[in-house]
Amino acid sequence: MTADPETRLRADARRNRDQILAAARVIFAAQGAEVPMEEIARSAGVGVGTLYRRFPDRDALIRAVAVDNFDRVLRDAKAAKDEESSDWDALIRLLHQSMELQLSIQLAMVSPRALAILTSDPAIKALRDELLEVMDSFVQGAQAEGRLRPDVATGDVAILFAIVLRQMPGKSAEVARMATRRCIGIMIDGLRAADSNEPLPGQALTGADLDP
Amino acid sequence: MTADPETRLRADARRNRDQILAAARVIFAAQGAEVPMEEIARSAGVGVGTLYRRFPDRDALIRAVAVDNFDRVLRDAKAAKDEESSDWDALIRLLHQSMELQLSIQLAMVSPRALAILTSDPAIKALRDELLEVMDSFVQGAQAEGRLRPDVATGDVAILFAIVLRQMPGKSAEVARMATRRCIGIMIDGLRAADSNEPLPGQALTGADLDP
Amino acid sequence: MTADPETRLRADARRNRDQILAAARVIFAAQGAEVPMEEIARSAGVGVGTLYRRFPDRDALIRAVAVDNFDRVLRDAKAAKDEESSDWDALIRLLHQSMELQLSIQLAMVSPRALAILTSDPAIKALRDELLEVMDSFVQGAQAEGRLRPDVATGDVAILFAIVLRQMPGKSAEVARMATRRCIGIMIDGLRAADSNEPLPGQALTGADLDP
Amino acid sequence: MTADPETRLRADARRNRDQILAAARVIFAAQGAEVPMEEIARSAGVGVGTLYRRFPDRDALIRAVAVDNFDRVLRDAKAAKDEESSDWDALIRLLHQSMELQLSIQLAMVSPRALAILTSDPAIKALRDELLEVMDSFVQGAQAEGRLRPDVATGDVAILFAIVLRQMPGKSAEVARMATRRCIGIMIDGLRAADSNEPLPGQALTGADLDP
DNA sequence: TATGAATGAGAGTTCATTCAT
DNA sequence: CATGAATGAACTCTCATTCAT
């Protein structure tokens, strides 16, 4: 009955792994996934050798960061489901809360390289699919509640998430945060069910439309 | 009697310059600004040396592509101003039409490096400022027409543009185009003046808020 | 308890550093300071990467070689001071002995580039100034002894050193060595105090005259 | 009876050739023989193409500059022979006068590359040999006159010339000129016949010793 | 096991030389 | 014939990854 490999790490090794992951998360979010490995190691307070012992190459590190990140968002989503009284409110809360998402997005959308890595990893695909399922329940529920416009599907909402949450480099953290909040507000108004809306072009995008 | 240096190039040099610019535009848009110079040269059908003769280094090439691009968008914006019967319509048209913008956005927002280059170039700043002025007239006009919600300013709209138009790597061109159009539709609905809107948080963002 | 960074290198790194310095010394002396870095690395038995890890760029390597070299000459000069019974003899010995000087000279006088690097480095300037001081004491002493002609100063002597010791490329080592020894002999005769000498033109050159 | 190819050049071509040669002489003397061809062309006021039409490659240009230069020195030497009343005086005059030599020296001694080119060109070898013959007559005559020390031969004197006349980069033209004159003075004193001289080591170096 | 040194492939850039205008 | 554009090999430097200490 051996446990998950990560579980068996010695305490210090464990600590190293966590520090590396935390450092990589911060650096990836701020500068993208192409930073020198040495910089990540330094910022984690370990040598490159240690980094490579834990993550055999850059891809593995990117994957680990992504898994960690999707995990957090998924936990957020489930909490929203449990704690909010309507699906519309859960959706809105997730949207407002998930700054975590920014990193997934940054990773997934900024470099074709990172994207290729992520979409080819089954563990990540599983997490993403699970997240899409939760969102799907939000979307359908909110439409049933009459609060989400009926001509969108989960894919539309996910893309809007992704788009709005992408990092805005070069703005001060202050401005970026406020701008993001305002954009989310506008987006939510655009998603709200309303008679005046002209129908959107094309077909509603489902979760499946987001694949490769 | 213009003496623009570009004008004085020999016919073949001119052709090469244009091909390089076109190739760089396509490649930057698809893969970001960090692609090997050799790849750009090859795709333009010239040797690296030629590329470097026209653009002394990568920064110069990025700048040239950006200038070219802002130029096009600015022309679009002016055409919209002249040909549409209301400012709201002009704004909508610019938004729908300016796929060109995608490249500016890609360049400006994807890599911190490209951003630094662009914001430090006065010619580009001038073009950007001019574009913001045109958009400002659209925004104020559309608000006067009662069709654009009053709690946004030009900065908000520009950021939404930027955000929505960023390339979505990894999706097929087909899906990406449709998704973008749908997102724009939702965004426009969110921008439309409506009684039901809750007020947005913070202050309306002006063009000036977009600076460094 | 010195903490000189060089002292803290791991044994193998230390060895490599020394080999690189030795190889560079030989190659710079033979071919000037513009040789491909790869050639230096190969001749030191390491990869380019190693060379660049120790010396961040060519300039740093040139500087390190120059410091090393001035150090040796300075040691020679001090030994001459301590061990010879007169200043004239010390001067003559230094002149005969300091084949080391050839490299400094080669570096300092052959390429404008190397010259610029060296004159802008304070550590090197300090060593050079210290060497000039020792030579100055030789010169003044030997003049007091009545054995060095009175119408020269340290700058004259230093320039003669520099000039005579410059490498003669293309001659066999054998011929070059002999030719240098003969030139030094002639030069010494020219420096010897003698009634028959016509006065030299201009003012005696001091060490200060050698600055930029 | 076609003339020397150079003679048949059209007037403008002739002018270009001369300008290139003059520019190259100046630049080689100041910066060595490794300067970009484009810089030479620019400074001559022609395009690179023109430079290459006249001189098929860099080696040819170096050779042409060297031939031109040896020519001048040889003319100087012959004038000295004709106009001075003793061989010693002719030798001294040549030494003082031949700043021209600086360029030959610069070319011949600074870069192994230039040296290789020069020693392999028969036209240059011929000129050099002719120059050595004239100097040889000076040396033997001056020794017969009892004014030049008997333990040197033409090779020694030529090497001293070469050594002393090499450019001193980094000094102001003012200082460099004065320093050179003073060094020549010391050297001449060292060459003067005198009882006090200790014999030089080794054998007197003849012109033949200067080969490869 | 952790560290940081060594390696070498590859990217950016320069420049000698050729060739179209 | 003059010009300056185009080419590509060579060089400098960086960084992912491996390996000795």
C-alpha cells in the first residue's frame, strides 16, 4: 500500500518541492513560462540540481503548477456551489473570486508552448473537465432561474472568464485589479438575461467546443 | 516631395522590407514576439542578413510592426467616424472590424519585453494617443446619444477591446473567430445603457489611466 | 580569513579557472585579444559555457589576464628592488627579466579595444600605478648613482620597456628572443649616462604623462 | 605595348582607387587591418562594390597599401643616400624621417594575419629586400666611418626601427610624437660606437635573419 | 541528497563577399 | 561602371540539462 509518491517524500524534500512550486507560480504569473530555470531555483532558495531532481524538466514543472492551480479553482467552484443560494450567484462569485484562474490563463494562453504541454496532459484534462462540469451546472441552473441569457452555453462563459482574467502586464497592480473588476462587471451585465439583447451570432459554445 | 526614408528604398529593397514586415506581422500574431529571427527571415523569403539590414535588431522590428499596425487601426477608426451615422454605431463597427487590433494587443500585452519596447517609443505613443482621442470622441458621443452606459470612460472601453481581442491560441481559426464575435456581442450588451445595470465599482477609467 | 571570491571556488572550478587564464595568457600573447572565445576554451580543455561562467564576457577575461600579469611583473619589480645592490642594476634586471611584460604590452598596445578596457578598470590602473612608483624609485636612484642619463624620467623608461617588449609576430621564438635581448642591450647603452650624448628633445616624460 | 594595368584606368576609376588607398592607409594606421570593409568604403566616399571592383578582397587591399607604403619609404631612403654626406647621417635621417614606416610596421607587426599576407607577396618581398639593401649599405658605411658600433648588422637596425616606430595607441598624437622622438634619440645613442659598450649577446642579425 | 559546475546546442548579430539594379 | 542590397558563415553569449563533488 505505498502512498502517492509525493506523500513519501522526506520532510525536507517535501519542503523544497513546495517552495519550488510556490516560486514557480509567482514567477510564471508575472513573467510567463519562459523564465530561466536557474531563476526559479534561486527564487525558491535551492540549487538547480534540486529543482531538476523534483521536476525532470521544464514541462513537468509547468504541469505541476497547472495541476496545483486547477485544484484550487476547482475547490473554489465547489465551495461556491455549496455556499451560494442560486446558480447565478455561484457563477458570479466564482467569476469575482477566481483570481487564481489568472495563472491558468496566463499559462494556457500566453505561450503556444505552455498550451501544448497542458492540453496533452491527461491529469490536467481531467481537472479541467471536472471544472467545466461544475460550471455547466451553474450555467444550466442560472438559465433555468431566468437570470442568465439563454443563448449562451458553458463554452461561452468559460471563454469570457479566460479572456477577462488574463493578466494585464505593465499596469500597476492597483489599476489592473480595478480594471479587471470593472470588466467583469460589464461582462456580467452582458450575460444577464434581458429582452433587449439581440441574439448572439452562431451557436452557443459548449465545454466540448473548447477542446484542441 | 516626401523624403521619408522608406520611400527612397530601391524597388527590390522596398519589396523585401514589406515582405519582412508582413511575415513578422503574421508570426508575431500567431506565436508572440520571441520567435527566432531566422524563422521570420525564412518565412519572408530572405536571409537573416537582409532582415538585419532593414531592422537593426529585434526591437526595431517589433516597433515597425507595431507602428504599421496602429496605423491601420487608426485608419479604420477614422473611416468609421466618417461613414457611420452615430458614434455608438462607429464604436460598434470599430470593435467588430478591428481584428487588426489583435496584433497590437498581442504585442502589447503578451510579453513584458514587447510592452517595454512599445511604451518607450514616442512614435508609437503618438499613434496610440491619437487612437485614444478618436475613441474618446466615440465614447462621449455615444453617451450623449444615450446608448452607451454613462459610468464608463474611454479607458474602460479600450481595455475591453484589448482584452477581448487577444488571440486565443490553440483554438482552430474557425472557433476562435466565432468565439470572439460572441464575446464582443456579450460585451456590447454589457456596455449598452440600461436601467437594470448595477453601477460599476470605482471610477471610470480614462485614456490617461492606461499609461505606464 | 580572506573571503576573496576566487578563494571560495570549488576545487575543480578553481582548476578550470586557472587553466582558462593560462590558456588565454598564451593565446592573447601569441595572437592578440580578438581570438574566438571557443578557441580559448578548447585550448583550456573546457567548453565555452565554462569559460563564460567564470568570465561573463570577453572584456572580463581580458581584464583578469591583465591583472594577473601586472601582478607578476610587480612581484618581479619588488624582488629586483630587494635583491639588487643598486637601482641601476635593479632596473636592468627588471628589463631583462620581465618577459611577462610582453603580454601587458601586447594587450595594452595592440588593439584599441583592449586598451579601452584596461584603462577603464580601476584595479588595473592601481596595479599599473604601483608598478610605475617602483620604477620611479629605480629611475631616481639610478640617476643619483650617476649611471642613468639625467635627461630621462620614468615615463621615458616605461615607454622604452613597452616598445621593446612588444611581441614580434612571425619570427621564430628563437630569433625573437635573441632579437629582443639585443634590442634591450642597445637600449640600455642608450640610457647609460655618458658625456657624449646629445640632449634629448622635449621634456622628460613622467609616469603621469602616460595616462589617457 | 599596353601599359601597367593601373595606368589604363579611366580617370574616375583612377580617382576612386586613390581615394580608397588613402582612406585605407589612414584607417589601417589608426585601427589596424581588421576594420570592416564597409567602413573603409564609406570613408573613401564610395560603395563597397567599388572597393571590391578595385581590390578583389581584403588581402589585396592590404597588399596594395603595403606596396604603396614601402615605395614611399624606399624613395625616402634613396633620397637620404643621395643627399646626406655620410652613411651614419643618412641612417639617422631615415630613422627620424620615416614616420611612413609606422604604417608598414603597424601592418606587419600587429596582426598575424596581415603579416602572413605581406610575407607571402613577392612584390612586397622585393620592395622590402631593396629597402634592406639600402639600409645595409648605410650600416656597413657607418661602421666603416667608425660611428656605428661594430657588433650590430642590418637586421638589428631594422628591428629597432620597427620596434620604435610602432604606433602607440591611446596616447594623444602630441605625446606619441614626442615620445617617439625621444625613444629614437635614446636608440641612436645606444647604436653609437663607444668604448664603454659591453658586447651584445649572440650574433649580429642580418637582413636575412628577418625572413619568415 | 543538495549543490552548483560543466556542457553544448542554438539564438542574436556582424561582416566579407557576391550580385541585381 | 558605381551602388548598395542580399547572403550566409562565423562569432558571441545564454540556458536547459547532466554530472562531479
